[in-house]
Amino acid sequence: MDLLDKFRGCLIGGACGDALGYAVEFKDYRAIVSQYGPNGITAYALDPRSRLALISDDTQMTLYTGAALLDARSQKAFRLDGEFDAGAWSSCVWEYYQDWLATQEGSRKAAKQNTWLNNVPELYACRAPGNTCLRALRGAVLGSLEHPINDSKGCGGVMRVAPIGLWGAGYSAKAADDKRGLIIQVADRAGAIAAALTHGHELGYIPAAGLVHVVHLACCQPDCSLREIVLDMRLALEIDFSGQRHLPTMLKLIDKAIGLAEKNNLGDEQAIRQLGEGWIAEETLAIAVYCALKYSHDFKRAMVAAVNHSGDSDSTGAVTGNILGAYLGLKAIPSEFTADLECREALLRMADELYGVIA
């Protein structure tokens, strides 16, 4: 098992799906097909100035989640024995999201954290950041699982937490067998906490825990099929969020995604339409599960399916790419997706540093 290749695959894969979908994020399916042909968008629409495939706020915030994990305070919040300081983690990731907010407001001087991300010029581009994230981060109160600051279940929470799954996988790789179950539970909770900073609805943060779980197992359980990993995630959500009023909605949608992925009588756009449009977090995760399961060994087909619909194409593409990138590794991502990708070197550096801290 090449864990570093999986770390790189997860971050690069997420950015690939983000960049492919960003070009059509606000177009409906008819408009996409009209512009790109009957198969929809299948290759990057390169920016005419940079000649690169542009990433969106999804990948920007994912990088800042990774930066928070590299902070010494964050490292002390996680222990190999499963201990977790939720308050330290929440405060740390909030501060790094404040730096991301500063990039969107056009002031390098406002950045406060000592991260090299603040010196990456491309991250200062404003790429349709979510209003919920902006409003929440401009406030003075940190949202939490116990004290939500809003009732949003937009996908801005789930689309940024994949690095937490990598972090958990790295800890699991070093831990004794009897500690691994506790570590993945802690990592899942850390994902939910990171999402709840800005998205207070149960279905704003439960899907984030789900993505962390899938990424975690995709990295460190090479003998498991992706279907087995998704089913394990479903069971974990059922246990860890037992009693949450909206959990049955999440579980029902995951079941639907699994069932649709196993059918051959529907086209991808038709199947995705039954799961939603991806503007809200449970739909984003469900669409990603569908695409990743249906094309579990074909990265390109999964990406094409994930973005060609009348919804939040960059977020559904990003989460699908996170999952398959972690499952298949960077080596399985076609060069047509990696060659012209904006921030490619920054993504690789982040993956390498996350791996280096926990290797």
C-alpha cells in the first residue's frame, strides 16, 4: 500500500473534479450539453489567460483545512491512543479559515497564520465562495455541534474536509489494531466539527463526517471494496449520530445512491437527478458516492458523471475526486487531468507535508 500516493491522489483528485465542474457550476444540464456536446464536458475548459484549469473555493478551503492539520496545536489535539481535544482543534481550524477569508477579501496583510499557503498567489482569486462560509467566518462566534450558529446544510462544509480523512488514515497506519476503531471515530468527529464551524444544520456536518470516514478507509484498507467502505461509513454515521433527527434522511439517500450505482437501466444524469443537485451537503455526498461506486476503477468516467448535471458541479466533482483519488491513488489519475491543473504543486506539497508529519 502506497499511502503517500493515496494522499496525493485524494487532494489532486478533488481538485480535478473541482476544476472540471467549476466551468459548468451554474449551468443546467441542457446548457452543458448544448455547449460541450452530447457527453457534456469531458475535458478541462482552460482559462484563456493562464491556460490552466481553474480551481474553486472548494479546493482553496481544502488546502486551508490541510494547513490547520499541520499546525502544532492541531497535532497536539490528536493522539494515537484516540484522545482528542475538540476545543483546540476547532479553534485552530477556525483561525486558518480566517486566513482563507482574508484571501477572498483581497488583503495579504490580514493573514495571521504562519502557512506557506498565504504566499500562493492563485489562492487570492475569488472563485464564487459560498455566502454561508463568508457570513459565518466574518462573525465573532465559532459554530459547533452543540451550539450551531445557523441552520445551513449547504455543501460548503463537506467539500473541504478530505484532509482530515488523510490525517486519520495516517494515524491508523501507525496505531495498534485495537486503537484503529477509536481513531476513525475521532477523525469523523473532527470532520463534523470543522463543518459545523460554518454550517449548523445536522445535515450540514454529518455528511462531512461521512466523507472523512470514506477517505480514511480508502487510504488504509486496500483489501476492502469501495462498496464495503461506503457501507462501513453508513454504519458509522448510524452509530455516531444516533438520535439526530435528520440522520434517517442522510442514510436513506446513501442507500439510494448505492442502489442507483448498481443499476444499469439509467443514464448518469437521470440517476443523479434522483439524488438531488448537490447544493446541500447530503446530496453532494450521495452524488459522489453514486459516481465513485459506479466507476470505482475509472477516474475519468466518474469525474464526467459527477459534473454533468444541473447542480453544484464543482462540489460534487471535488468530493467524488477526493474519494476516488484516495481509493485509487495519484497513479490512477489520467495525465490529462493533472497536467494543466491550477495549484497542482501546492496540492502535492500539502499532501506530502501531511504524510510527512504522520509517517
